[in-house]
Amino acid sequence: MGSRRIFGMLRASKLAILVDASDANQASLRSQHFREHLVQFLDEQVGVSTDSCVQRLYVATYGTCVKALWPDPMQVSWRAIEEAKYFFGNQLEASGGSNLLAGIKHVRYIQFYFVLS
């Protein structure tokens, strides 16, 4: 229930998560809290044991360049959720400046080619 206060109620069948991994954003203490809330969000609203209607999941970060967790959107499964939680908890690292435009273009590309909308 805590993630609904922060992220709202999720009602989409396909979800892309784009996270700012710039040096400025990852250096602060709020980054750790944000990671914890992302993991909580995945557990409460996206996980396979919940009433979630999410069927496809895509995770990417942007900094100086865009890095995707997977090359294409994954079918929501226990394995995909655990990989995303591990990524947010342990592998998310600072990557230079903040290129939001590149991140949005990347997600739009994925949306177009993999019908993420």
C-alpha cells in the first residue's frame, strides 16, 4: 500500500520504468530511498502474486547514455521481477550526466518496435 501513495495506482498492462542514473541523482541519500520504494512498488503492484494486470515490463536507466536491463520488454514473471529488484537494489550505479531526451527517445523506440503502448 505504501507504493500507491508514492507512485499512484497502476492499471496498465505494459509498463516501462525509466530511472535517472546521473551522478547528481545517484550521489544523494534520497537515491537509496527511491530504490527501496521502487522495489516495494515491484512487490506490491507488479509482482505475479498480486492482482496486477501488468503483462510486460521494461526497465532502463539514463545518464550520459541509456542502459537497458533487458534488450526487449519481458513477460512479467517471478524471474523478471527478481531481476528488476536486484538491479534497483544492487546494480544501479551513477553514469555521468543526465540525458533525459535520450532516455525518452529510447523508450519511444522500444514502444514503437515492441508495441509497449
